[in-house]
Amino acid sequence: MKPSKDISRLIEIMAALRAPVTGCPWDIEQNFQTIAPYTIEEAYEVADAIARGDFDDLRQELGDLLLQVVYHAQMAKEAGEFDFGDVVEAVTTKMIRRHPHVFGDEEARGAGMAKGMWESIKAEEKAEKREARLARGQDPEDHGSGFLDGVPVAFPALTRALKLQEKAARVGFDWKEAAPILDKIEEEIGELREAMASADQAAIQDEFGDVLFALVNFGRHLGIDSEAALSGTNEKFRTRFHHVESALEKSGKRLQEATLEEMEALWQQAKGAK
């Protein structure tokens, strides 16, 4: 087996890894549920390579993400559901259908993307998906029938909070401006304090979640994506802590040997340096 730029080689490799007798024991015992966390992890690593502007890493991480697609398709093929070719056909069908102003006939291309066309196309796709699920004897509403049930559960919690809020806002369930949300945040913090006083861990977690949800809503009204904002703060924290670590190293100390006061002084120095 030799490397290749042809996608068929990757599909062959995955099939070989999953072969019952001659394959890799670890790969053979995996299923959709055990592989799903790796799929999410690889998507994050792609985003990380993009954020760092590292194209060598991006090439590798995109390959790892593609492997996840091939992995799931191979398991689906073994289950008699679909294969990689079906995945490609599904996405190409979707792209062609959703861009009639690019791939349609001369009249469609000349008209451009008419107002409401995107929603109409998505509605058609949803109807087809519903019919397919009914034909398989499944619940026609894959995420439930509620208005907010279509927001994927697998989203990171901050992102899902934002998507839920955005969708609710479409039907008018929303604050009219940002300022009153600060009062709501203070109210939620008060309830968190009460929960802390009760020492009820379940209540503390519940109220803490309410504070986070309100903060996401406040950020949305300020035009801020909470996931992106927190990612930026995470990186800022890492950079400043690295400054503390480097400064201690230069003075002949390890992190474990420094006092909190020493680290705090260096932290403030890092903040001043920006």
C-alpha cells in the first residue's frame, strides 16, 4: 500500500484497517459513538491551524478531518447504509441545488439569487429529509418538533446558547436592547450567590449556567460572539502565563517554586507589556 493523491487510496486504507481478520484491532472495535469525539476534535484542530496561520499544520489537519469522514462512511458501508460515494453525491447535489444562480440554466443564472430563494430551497430539502425518515420508519422530526429543536445538541455550549437565542429572536422572543440584560446578569449572579450559600451543588451549577447564558445573550446584543471572545481571552491568558513562566526561568526558578505574590507581580508586568 503506497500513499496517493487519489481519494480512493484513503478509502482503501480505511477498509483495510477495518478488515475483520487482518485489520487494526483498535480500528475494528470502534463505532460511530466512539469516533464522534475525534471528529469534533479534528475540526477544532483545523480551526486552530487556521488561527495560527500554519499551512503545514492545516494541510495535515485537513487530512485528519477527511479521514474522519472516510471512517464514518466506511462504518456506514459495513452497516449497509451508505458509502463515501453517497456522501459526495449528497453534498454535490446540495451545492448545485442551493446555487441555481451559478449552476442553473441561463434564466436562473441571469436572475441571480432571488430574495427568499435560499429559504425556499432549504424548505424543500427539509421536506425531502422528512419523507426519507418516514420511509425508514423513523421520527420525521430528527431533532424533535419544537421550534428550537433543530439547533444541534453537539454544538459547543456557548455556540449553542447563541444559536438558540438567535432563533428565538426571529419570532420576537428577545430583549429590545442590550442595557437591560446587564440587570438580568446581576439578577442571575444574585441567585448564584444564594445557591452558593445553600451549598447545593446542583443548584450552584444550574445558576452558574444561567449566568453564562445571560452573558452570551448580552454579547449577542453587543455584536460579540461569545465563543470567539472566550477563545481570544484563552489565548491572552496563555500568552501572559508564558511570560510569567519565562521570567521565572530567567531568574532560575520553576513555576512550582514561585510564590503566588511573585507570579502575580510578573502577571501584572505581562499585562503592562501587552
